[in-house]
Amino acid sequence: MNQKPLCILGIETSCDETAAAIYTSDKGVLSNVLFSQIDMHKAFGGVVPEIASRSHLEKIQGIISEALDKAEVTLKAVDVIAVTNKPGLPGSLLVGVCFAKAIAWAQEKEIIGINHLEAHIFSSCIDNKVPFPHLCIAASGGHTSLYLVKDFGVYECIGHTRDDAAGEAFDKVAKMLGLPYPGGPVIEKLAAEVNFQDFFSYPRPKKLTLDLSFSGLKTAVLYDLIARNAYDLKTKKLLNESPELKQQVASSLLVCVRDMLSTIIERAVKTYPEIQAITFVGGVACNKYLRQSLEATATKYQKPFFAPAPKYCGDNGAMIAFVGHYKAQRQEFSDLFLDILH
């Protein structure tokens, strides 16, 4: 790659976080600013697209200004603007892309459209020297996929969920249990209270492929609660509010997801012996229990394990700026006709 020093402004608005960051060739991440809309969407049990896009409109200018201020960089010093343009909520993506294009036009800057999933895939490389080729497990509320990563910007999807994403399963089961949104953190907290035991042995997929499925797990939890007379399907309400039941369901769910992800690592390592390391990225990678469990699986196969710092696991501007940096070094620029794709 051309090692010319570059300063990248990364902008991320694919879902419900308004984020911006500054990344430079010589110093790495100088700032990483984020506004989370979680409190706005809690009452609805999930992200409401219209609320998300309106919030982005209100916050984006301030977030970008804060990112520049924290990095002690002026907009004039920025060489390239990197912005998420796919995939995501159309209204949310439009806010980021239109704002980025306006800055690029007004300041005569280069612009690069960034695939949000690619940014997650390489987020573990922000602070780590991850060898190639490596196996990447990307798990979030919207996506769960397996990638063979051969180099910066060179990767192949070798497995994916056939239905729900891992984070989506956490959110939906949490809703069944009357727990707050997002479900992942509270599921982990409840599971920790009973030492991550597997009380109910929910079924694991038996097909020997590199694909995943979480819809069946969610349904298994639902049917098990109904069989225990603990859930009313008509009212969609939990009938048994005992803390013990919630702890046991949460723990059994989390252990099952751990087993599914560990199994997929084992299959991938055997299928692709050239794999040099394992990475775990995306919002679900904030889960300490899963990080530790998957690291143990990687160690079993003598593969180094890498996961991004928690601040780089969820949606963030730093990962967008990082991918924008290596694309800029390769002169992979977009133009002002850049549009969203979803």
C-alpha cells in the first residue's frame, strides 16, 4: 500500500447510532464520538426507523464537530470522508450519505462509500495486527455471518444465518421474558447470576454446514415457556415472573448460542486449514462470556483470538474511518453520485 499520511473522517448512521471518528495514518484513531438512541427505542422493544432517521438529522452535525474537536483536527486538514452507504435503514443511511456528500462538495474532499459489514469485519484490526487469512465471526442484531478474510478488503462469506441474527434472538427472547431492550446485556447479566449453567438444553442445529440458525432457538424457548405454563401466546405475556425462571432461560439461551458459535469455529477450522487466527466482531462481541468461550475454542485449535475493544464492537465511526483509510491508500474513491444500498 501507499504509505502517504492521510486523515480520514468516518461517518456512521446505518441504524440507531450517530457516530463520527478521525483516523490518521501515523496516529491511528484520534477520536471516536457516538450518540446512542437506545433510550428512544426502549419503549418500542426495537428500533423505529422514522425515529432513528430524525435523530440522526438532529445530531449528526454536532457529532462530527465533536469528533473534529476531540482529535484537534480541522475540516480543512481532513483528506477523505468515509461514510456508510450500505446496508442499513434507508432513512438513516440517507442522512449520513447526504451530509458526507455536502461536506465533500463544499470542501472539495474525496469521498468513499463504506460497506457497514466490511467495517465490522476489519474492526478487530484497528488495535491488533491480525494475520491473514483469518476466520471472522460477525454477530450483531441485524447480521450473523462467517467470513474467510484473506487481506484488507478481500474476504469471502462462507456461512451465514438462514434466519434471525444472534443479537435479534437475544432481543426477542428478552421481550418474551419482559426484559428491557436491548436484550443482550441483560441476558448476560442474568446468566452470570446462575454461573452460566444449561438448565433447559435447548436444541442445537444438527446439520454439518457453516450456516447458522437462531429462529429455531427462539421458537424452542417460546414452546418451552408455554409447556411450563409460564407464557400466554394470546396476550404475549409472561405468566411466571419468578427471577429464577428468567435467570435459567437467559443462561440456557446464552450457553446454547455459545455452543453454536464454538461448533461453527471447529467446522470452519477443519474446512479451511489455512486459517491463521479467529476474530469475533459486531455488537454481540461485547458479550464477555462469549468472547472468553470463543477464545477458549480458538486456543483449543492453537489459533490466536482477536476481538475489538468494546467501543469498536457496536456501530461506530472508527471502523468506518479505518476501512476508509486503506481504501483511500488504494485510490478506491467514490464520487458525488454515491447512493445508499440496502
